[in-house]
Amino acid sequence: MRILGLVASPRRLGNSEILAKEILASLPDEIEKEMIRLTDLAIGPCRACYACLPAGKDCVLEDDLDFLLDRIRAADGVVIVSPCYFLGSHTTVKTIGDRLISVLADQAGFSGKRCVTATVYGIPDWEGYAREAVRNFARFLHLEVVGSMAVQAANPGEAVRPEVLAQAAELAQRLIGAASPREEAAGAILCKGCASSLLQVARSGEVRCVMCGAKGRLSQDGGEISAAFAAEEAGRFSPEGMEEHARRLAQVKEEYLANRGELFKIRKPYENYDWWVKPR
């Protein structure tokens, strides 16, 4: 069995690296461990060229993305850890995530692999949406997210606390199926579909998860508020939902190719607005 640790932080021996290593070190010795620092990879931004569509085509950009995807395919489980920068995950998570169009319909290469995530934020109550961003990154890779932790630790090494290390060890057990998933945030209302905490609440009491799209309604029993979510046959992160996402993007490409002449005429006048500023 092989477990791959992905660290989205440039800081050597920082809290993100420490948590990834704690989770890996908590696994049995016979399990093979690998680690990749995402910031060491040369992976450029998506160019929105849609050359990877329809499904089954590889990204045409030649960089380290194939190396990363091959290591994930070869792993049996994945650990992803990122610091929180300005309320979000490290930029490498978003940059690489934007390049995953080519694997939206590739469940065969990634599905069935368990994944745990961890995020580290420096200022109390400033955890932002980093947890959700990293979990969604894993889901767009078709990984099964079985646990997450968010740790407040600003300076390198501050994450090394008994309660944090115990939580990291528990995530390791969930990763190999030796412990069952449990409620991530006691007392919080989370999405039933993806356990996201980012919920959009309407004045009518309707609630929608902005990540997976699940819908429900808030209710109050005494002094306690709860949310009941409607069951969906194929959620946004399900295999069917991912395939549908890929089909919709392919349709957008087809519509562009069919109408690019007219679209070019619409866009052409904007070439006259030349206000670009570049460094000397």
C-alpha cells in the first residue's frame, strides 16, 4: 500500500509539512510513503484553450502536471495539506485545480482512493474557506475525502501540540479504514452532501451549499437550528456529476467553434481599448 502526501507550502519544516509528516508517520511501517511539495513543481495556469476536451484528451501544456497525476494514480491514498493565505488555500491548490478539466471524466484512474486534508491558519477565527478549497481540490481528483482538520498555528512548529498530533493520528487511521469518519465540526451546520461549511441562506429559510449545490431548508426546534437537505441522485462531485461537468464544458467548446465568426465580430471593437500597462 502506498500513501502520497501533497504539501502546498513553500516553507520548509513549516506547520503544513509537519502535519503531513505526522499523518504519514502515524501509518503502519509497512505502508510505503511518498511526499511531493506542490510549490516545487513547474505547473502553469490553465489557458482556457479547451484542447483537453472532449473527455479523454490530455492537457497540451508540457509541464509537471503529468508527473503529479501519475503519482496520484499510483497511490492508494492521499494526504493534502495547505496553509491558509488570505482566507484561502495556497495558490498552488487553485492553479493545479484549474488544470483538472482533462481528468473530470477519468474516474478509473483516481476513484476509490481515500483522502484526508489538513489546513493551517495563523490568526484565530481567520480560517476562511481554505478547508473547503482543499477538500474540493481532492474531489475534483475523484478522491474520497474521509476526514479533515483545520489547525490554528502561526509560526513554524506551533502545530506540534498533543491535541493536534492526536487528531493527525486519527486522520491516518481514517485514511486506511481503521477508523470511521465522524462529524467534522461539532455543533456546526454542515452540508449533508459534502460537509462544507459554506452555506448560502435565504430569508425564506432555504439553504444551498455553494460547493456541491445541495439544497435544503433550515428549521428550529426549541433553541436549536438544524438543516434538512434534499437527497440528490447525482451530486456535483459524484461520478455522474463530474461526467456531466465535462460534457457541459465540451458543449461550450462546440458552441464556440460553431459561432466563433460572430463572436469574433462582437469582440473585435474591444481591441481599440488599449490601456495595458507592462513592467519595463
